[in-house]
Amino acid sequence: STSPPSRDLMSWNSVKSNMRRVGPVFSYLFLGGMFLHFRLWTADHGVVESASGLRNGAAHPTPNNAKSTANDSHEPIHLVYASDDSSLPGVETSIRSVMCHASEPVNFHYVGDTPLKSLPVVQYYNLTQVSEKYDLQQFTNPHERSEENVKGLNTNLANYARFAIDQLLPTESKAMWVDVDTVVRCDVVPLFRDTLSKSDKIIAAVPSSRIGPKGFKKSLHKKLKMRKGFNAGVYLVDLDRWRSQNITSEILMWAQRNKREFLYKLGSQGPMTLAFHDNFESLDPKWNSKVSHVDDPEKRDDAENACLLHWSGPNKPWHEGGIHKDLWVACPEDEERQS
């Protein structure tokens, strides 16, 4: 390691002598200047905590200041995505849509098969390495879903990378998970800063419109007694509370039980619902609006004015038979060019 140049170091006796000469006001200014000089020197010489070995791509640097409080205006914004290579077009478009509308820099984290070459600022984590290190296989659902067009989704490891966010971002207090089949049309910064800052909840998500949980064993419906469910495709998470309450272990417990006996047919949604029930902070529905609502006269206005459109069905907009391709644009200028 490199030491500061000797010419920049002064003995404490010399400092005290200078302080007596210049008086108390100038003493504070002098010490402040010395501290600032030291901070600049450490930054120039790389005296900061190194990133995890799983982080292989270029990224926005993680601030090396003390951890921010939940409603701190300087709190860094962290968004997490995960997919295999089959959904790369979705990841890139969703990230670009966030960038297009964000009022401040956003730190993007992507867990996948290959880095996003068109977006070198995104922090990349190799899916195979993440899966092996955090044993994502243990969260998978062996029960196949009945829909032919979503077969294999329950065993897609990228779907379960969300359960390693607290370890992938060990020094961060908050993160936002975003499914790759989304387009963001508003500024995420106020949402990120305000959410979970005035409650003791662990996650915040858009409540589902249906009554009761979806995709569960019928006998569980009465036992759960849920007033509302949520969609796990988009949510914010207080990572400190997640860690302190050991939520990953609780989710794993439900996932392992589901392997022994059928409890739910969905993938990551099932164990999250069982872990949280209806104990979550509600987000405005505009932050997770199904794109299919555009076809519903009663919900069309809400969808067209949504801050986040979600292609939650099998017909992704980058597929040949995808739906509402006209809405799958990252920025308003892109939409103008298409029209």
C-alpha cells in the first residue's frame, strides 16, 4: 500500500503551535482543510472498500460514506434486475427507460448470463456464480405450472436472484427489484427516497386487485386469511430490516416445504407471499400496471398514465408475437420516432 507523501504530514506539536497563533476560528478552518486534504488523498489512492468478487462489470461507484438513513436525500438509488440471455432486450430497454426519466444518477445491478455490453455502467454479476454461491437452486419450485407457455419459469434461477440482494449489496440499506419485462415512465428517485421511510415494513409493493393469494393450494386460502396480496415483479426492500429479521431463511423454509408437499404453483411469488402475507407497504398502483389493462375500457386510462408498465404475461414485447410493442419504448423521443 502507498503512504501519503511525507511533505503532507505535520507533527501534532506543529499543528498546536499554528493553532495558538491563528486563534480558534482559523484553527477550525485549518483542521477542516487538513481533513479534506486527507479525504481527497484517500480517494485518489483507492483507499476504499473493494467490491465483491462477483462484481465483474463497470459500474457507478458505491459511495464510501456512512450508511444513509431511510429518508436521507443523499441515499444512493439501487435497482436490481436478473434474467438469462433470452430476456436481454427487456433488461436493456427497462434500464434505459429508468435512465431517461431519473432526476439523479441510479446504480443498476444486473444478474445474468452475460454483461450488458451496450450499458457498461451497469454493475454485472454472473448468474452461474451467484447461483452457486447463494445456492439459488434450493428456492426453485419443482411443481410445473399448467400453462404451456410458461413451463420452465419455476426453475429459472434468475427468478430467484432476488433472494440474494441483501448479500449482493451487503453495505446498502435499500434496493428496488424490477422485473425485466417492464418500462418505466416516471422518475424513480422520489419513489425510492420516500418509500419505507415512514413505516416499519420490510417491503413495499403494489397490492393485487384480486382478493386473496393466487396460485396456492386451496386448503391454504382459508389459513392465510389475507386481505390483500401483492405482485413481486416490482418492489422496494429495506435491506437492513430484511437482514435483521432473517427473511431469506423464512423464504427458504417455505420453498423447502413446497418441495416436500405442494403449497404453491408459482415461482418466487409463492414463498414471498407466505413470508409477508399482507404485511407490506402499499405502492401506488401506477408503479406496476399490467400492459394488458390498455385493452380494458375500465382500466385503460390508468394503464396509459402508469409510471411503470409490466408485460407480466407470456407475450413479451421483444417476442415475435408480443403485445403492445408500440408502448415498449424507453424514452418519449423513441416513441415519437416510431410514430
